[in-house]
Amino acid sequence: MERCRGTTKWVHQLCIQRWVDEKQKGNTTVQVECPQCGTAYTIQLPNPSKLMAFLEISDKLLTRMCPIIAGGLCVGSIYWTSVTFGAVTIMQTVGPERGILMVCFNKSISILNFI
């Protein structure tokens, strides 16, 4: 900002920072320039603390993992529903005692042979 030849060199630094934030819209890689003279604004942020660095890394990791976790929950829910429905169907078809024996102690192939 020292090289700025426009009228924004007289604006409060906090106001310039807020304006730059609005122009960048959350993307800090976007270069913002003075509207009068075209000088690029460079905001130097202090080095983040270890806690902030950890939180940034955690945020990026969770952002990438969220679709995978959601997909796993959906697949797991469908699987659990199918298994439960199948077990209840077998017990209702062959009776509770025989159904429990088939579901708990037989291999899954023998259940498929029953169907």
C-alpha cells in the first residue's frame, strides 16, 4: 500500500482490509488492486499459532472426508436395514425357533438355498 498513488492511500487500514475481504469473497488467492492506480494490495497476516494451524488442517481434512463419511453411513444404513428385514422375514416364514437357528448358526449360503 506504500506505493499506492490513488486516494485509497488515505483510508484506514482496517477499512481497506475489510474492503479487500469483501472483494476476495473468502478466496485469499484472489489479487485485489487499487481502483485508481492499479497497485496490488498485499495483506500480511501474522503467523498462525499451533492451535490455528491444527484447526486449519482439521477443517480441510473434514471437508474432504465428509462425503466419504456420509456415503458410508448411507451404505451402512441400507445394509443394516436389509439384514434386519431379511432376518424378520425368515423368522416369520419358518417360525421363531427355526428362524433364529437359521439366522444365527447357519452359513449364509444355506439361507439362500431356503429362498
